[in-house]
Amino acid sequence: MTSTKPTQQFTLPELEFLAEDTPITIIPTHRMDTLHFISGSYGPFQPPAHIEVPLWLARLLKTKRRCHIQAPTWLNCRFLERKYDEEQRQPDRFSNLPYQYLEIAHVLVTCAEDDIPQSHTIKRLIQDLREIRQSKARAGLAAVNPVYLQMDHLGAVELNEIRPVFCQAFNHLRKLEKDLGDYIVPSYEDTQSTTSYSNY
Amino acid sequence: MGDYYDIDDILADQQLNVDIPGLATDETRSNGDELQADTTIELPLWMAESLAANDFVELQLPRPYGSRMQRILYASCRNVNFHALCPYFYKFGLKLSLALDEPQLSELLADVYRQRLELVLDAAQRSDAQNMVEFISQLDETEKQTYAIAKKSTQAVRQWQKGDAKLLQSAEILTCFQSAPS
């Protein structure tokens, strides 16, 4: 029997779907009238004028070869390399990347490979970033306590990945450490200045 | 505490035996002896607990939770084979610490779980899972559960990145309603 209890996490296609609402700049290649959708109207498209549309529309137009996609400012090698250095320099905190960076990069790299300069290097850098952040999230989870856990700048996919594990570990620890008599919850300001996840 | 219908919980109850001085066993009875005080025997926890509640017996920690084992865990818990010690090491330990009123035992268990959590996650997120079989077999049931959950969510991300998970599927809850007889 299948349970009617909703699962604890989103599926990855669902996350990708949510990320597709992100506005992105495109350069249309054909002249088109305004397009009307339930979510809003976009256009008119007059090449070579730039126009901002949601990612799902950009992807649709791109597959029909009606536009070029302009990569977001953070999706280039220099920026990502700098972020990677930052991740390495600060072993106990995450660098500030867009919340949905994995999904957006995934969509753009798969559907608009030709519009993104050095897309192969970008793919590799994104993977590197993901791995270094994954190992940090792992170390952060090991510092879990029965009161709370703080990890700033974690992306949607990364959060979604650790959510079920965290819930289980948290519940288990709470049962074991029921007696929280003199447990002091560290204040947000204290943890801000030292590390981004608590070690108490 | 505990879930009445949780089969793991029920199994945990039966796991190990608690040493109990002061009660006769079947053997002594068949020998025609009287109940002897101060003998040590092992009983399932569910029985020992109720006997202790009525002050018939005094409970002692079983070997996998004894002071020697606790010292080993304090030193390093990473290579201890929990599955051999007791498949429900944490759940049973928690019950013991409540039954015997030893809060430091459950605190130790929480510490141990936290330290081993990183190893478990490490194993779950590696791509060469075949090499981890030995490590996995040493985990207690709770840790195995954690491992399974972590592995599932990591694999989902990996599949999506490879492009294997393209379709947006209808939510599980909707298919449940659709298949339910009206």
C-alpha cells in the first residue's frame, strides 16, 4: 500500500521547475508580437533589443532557435573560480551563490551550451563547487545538536539533499538528549561572527 | 517514549538481556532449589524492567554497555562494530539508560552517533559504493536507516545531473487519491 503521507523532499525535476521562474535576459533573433500567458505577457520581441523573460520561456524560445540567451553575471569562469577559491579559503562557511545556482546552471548548460562561453569549464567548476560544498554540509551535519543547525547560503538542491538526513538525525538525537536542562542556545549574532554553522 | 507499533522498537526491547541478581532460573528450579538471592541471570529487558519496577531485582548494565565498552567508545567509536554488539545499539541503549536511570549513557550514545554520522554520510555520498559494504555491515539499524536516506537523496541529484530525471511527475499524493476507490 502506498502511503498518503507527502514525502519530505522535492524531486529534482520539481526543483528545476521552480527555478524556471527566474528572469533571464535573452536576445531574440526573430521579430515577434507580445506573447500572452497566464503568468503574464512578454514582448514584443524586437531584435537586437535585449528583453527579460522567465527561464522557461527562454528555454522554449532557445530550443525553437528564436533567441540567444545571455548568461547571468554569475555564470562565467572568472566569477565561479573566485567563488571556488573563497570556498577553499573558508572551510567553515559557504560562499554566497544564488539560491538556485545548480538548477539554473543545469538548465542553461544543457539547453544553451552554444550561448555560454566556455560552457565545459563552467560545467566542471559547478561540479567542483558542488563537491566542496557537499563535504562542508556533511561536516556541518556532524555538528548537529538537538536544538538547531545553521548553514547560511546553502542552495535549494543542497538543502533538499540534506533535509531528510537532517530530520532523521535531529529526531534521533533529540530522543537521546532529552535532558536539555542547562542547554544554552547560542544567539544568532555570536555564530555570525565565528562560523556559519554551530559547533556547540 | 517509543512508538507502540514500531516493529524496530519492539525488536529493540528483546535485544539484549540485563543481568539480574536475585531470581531463580528454570535450571535452579528443576534442581529443586529455592530462589536464591544474589544470583545473576539474564532476562529480556521487558521482563527485567517490570521486575525492577516492583523492587524484586536490581539491574546491571549488560556487557555491550558496560564500563569497559564505555571507555572504548570514549576513546574512539569509529571502528566499533555496532551490529555485532547489538543491532539496535542506540534504541536499546536509550531504553537501558531510562530503565537504569543513567543519563550519561544516552549522552554518550548521542555523542557517538554524532561522530559516526559524518562517516555514514561520507559512505553514502561516495560514488564507489562497492568498497563500503564492510563498513555498512558494521552499522547499527538506526545508522543504516540514515545511510539509506542519505544515499537515496544523493543518487537523485546525481541522476538529475546526468539528465536521467527529466520528466516532471505528478505528486505521489495525487496518484494515491486517483487510485483510491471512490
